[in-house]
Amino acid sequence: MAMNSFFHKTTKTNTYFSLMKDTKRSFNSFSTSFNSKPFTSPYQVRLVTTPTKAFVGFDEMVRGTQRKYFMLGGKGGVGKTSCAASLAVKFANHGHPTLVVSTDPAHSLSDSFDQDLTGGALVPVQGVDSPLYALEINPEKTREEFRARSQLQGGRGVKDFMDSMGLGMLAEQLGELKLGELLDTPPPGLDEAIAISKVMQFLESKDYSSFSRIVFDTAPTGHTLRLLSLPDFLDASIGKMMKLKKKIASATSALKSMFNKAETQENAASDKLEQLRERMAKVRDLFRDSATTEFIIVIIPTVMAANESSRLCASLKKETVPVRRLIVNQVLPPSTSDCKFCVMRRKDQMRALDMITKDPELASLKLIQAPLVDVEIRGVAGLKFFGDMVWK
Ligand SMILES: Nc1ncnc2c1ncn2[C@@H]1O[C@H](COP(=O)(O)OP(=O)(O)OP(=O)(O)O)[C@@H](O)[C@H]1O
């Protein structure tokens, strides 16, 4: 549906549109002054100049048909979902079949798109030019399934369960090592493992092959860092398991040589472990491939958020995950009224922005400013409008 016809349907949305238009106007004038020579505002707010970092480069993000992954992450409530959903809408409206995936256990994609996208399966998003699908990975449901199967079948159902996530080989090996009891309780990091198994599906399954852009709306920082480091952890764990199996195998080799079949089984199991290890390596490499993947940090202009983002950025760099852009969301436009609160708030935001531009970790990132708009950003039309202000 064309945006204009949508907005002209009801008075309520018309008001919304005009509010958004006003916001855009004031933000545009704000960004012009923000990026020009330093000057002193009527409120003596020190403005920061960021001539090179103002470049957002959506052209670069949209270019080419090769699949690209964008992960948006940061502190809770800063606007990750709004930014991720608006980016997905923009990609789809530029001709990319796009998938937006939420790995946040507290999903808000449905709220953001104002459509029911729940259920843990691919759901088409209505109202965009090219196919846009959403997927809310549902760890709570999966965890429940895990417990139920484990209780019903004395742990044996867990293997089927992990099979369905593409991690069956791991369960098999744990089982062989008599670690089955560990599988009865959902292991820490299961949420991330589920997300990883989905990423594996994106890489391998034909169902996902048509998507040329995959946007992740990730969970708040700690969870996401665990997600990014999990393939390494699993790779290391599999490596340890393989070593352990080899030790057991050599200790019992004399016995095994008497039973040819056992040896064949042993080799098959090792091959499977090796396969799983290769798949983990693929996911790990994917997270670190700067040609295809980018992690975009979303923050709000406060000192606390800046400090946390600095730590997040350092962790991402340590993990060698490509990070190039930083969205500072909810930036207040300069106040044209006498509102003291607005003036103080903006002054505070400018201080935080100044700090961000000087932070040793964050200073090298492209800074994208997203304005605080005066209505909630909801529905494809609202996301399109917001996206056009952010992704330029
Ligand atoms: N620039 C903005 N201007 C006005 N409202 C905004 C802006 N960005 C986000 N919001 C609003 O803030 C709320 C939280 O946004 P959003 O859900 O995108 O954040 P989040 O970081 O994904 O949150 P969570 O971590 O809880 O999932 C929403 O109501 C959204 O409409």
C-alpha cells in the first residue's frame, strides 16, 4: 500500500504524518547546523562537529545482491528494534528480499511492525515493496519443549530435539560420553544455541536462500556477546570432546580391534563431530566476515549508554566482529520553545555526544544520529518514515 494513501485514510494517521513531517523538518535543520562549523546556540549548548562521521552510507549497505547480515544491538530500550525494523523495511523497499530476525527473548518485532509475527516461523510482513519476512526466535517455547521431552523420555528425546536444531550430533556425542544427565536441564546459553542453529539454517537451507539481506534485532548486550562467542566456545568444547574420545579410543583400541563394528562406529562419530565443528567454524567466520557482516551499535545520548557502548565496542573488536557504525538514537532537536526541560536535556545529550566522539573505542565509528520523534514508531509506514531519516 502506498504510504500516502495509507496516511490519508484516517484523521489519526494524518495527524501522525504531519507530526512526523514537522519533526523531520526540525531535525533536518538540526543536522545541518550540527554538521557545520561550531557555533553557540541561543542556549549556550556546546555543539559537536562530526564532518566525516555524518556519512551514513546506506548506498554502501544496499549495494550488491550478495547476501549481507546486519546485527543491531545495544542496551535495552534504546531503539534497537525500531532501527532494525526500519532498516529491514528500507532494504525491502530497495528491492532486497529481506528477513528480519529477533534473537531477543523479549521480542518486540510484532509491536514495532504492528502485525502478529509471533510463532517462531517465517511470517510475511505486509505493506512493503519486496518480500520482507520476520522471524521471532522463541527460546522460551523451545526451552519448555526441551524440558517436556527430557522428562517424558528420560533424556532420550533431547537428542531428537537437538537434532531439530541441527545440534543432534553434539547431543549424540554427549550421550556417548555418558553426559546425558547434563542434557536434562536446559544448558546455559541454550537461547544463543537456538539462534546459532537458525543462523546455520540461513547458511544451509534452501528456504532461506532467496534472502539477500538478513537483519538481526539482537537481545541486550550481555546476551548478544554470549551469542557471538558461542561458536568459539562450542568449537573449543567439541575439540575437547574429540581429544577425550581419542584418549578413550586409544586406551581401548586393543579391545576395539577385536570388534570391527565398534571401530567403524567410532570413526563415524568422529566424522560427525568434525562436521559439527566445521559448521560452527562457518558460523564463527560469518560473524567475523567484514565483507558480509556488520554489527551496528545503537545507543541513546547519555553518559551511561556511551560508557556501556564503549565496552561493547571493545568486546566486539576483541571478538573481531566487524563494527563500523554507531546509531545515537532519540537525539533531541534544538528547542525553539522556552521549555527549560528540553534545553537542559539537550545540553546533557550534547555532552554525551561530545564524549562519544572522543571515546577511544567509539570515535572511529560512523556516527548516525536518529532524532527523537514525538510519536511512537509503529507500523510499516512509521518505520519507513523513521528509516528514511536514519538510513541515508
Ligand atoms: N527515535 C525515537 N523517537 C521516538 N520514540 C522512539 C525512538 N526510538 C525508539 N522509540 C520508542 O521507544 C520504545 C522502545 O523502542 P524499541 O522497541 O525499538 O527499543 P529496543 O532497544 O528494541 O527495546 P528492547 O531492548 O526492550 O527490545 C518504542 O516505543 C519505540 O517506538
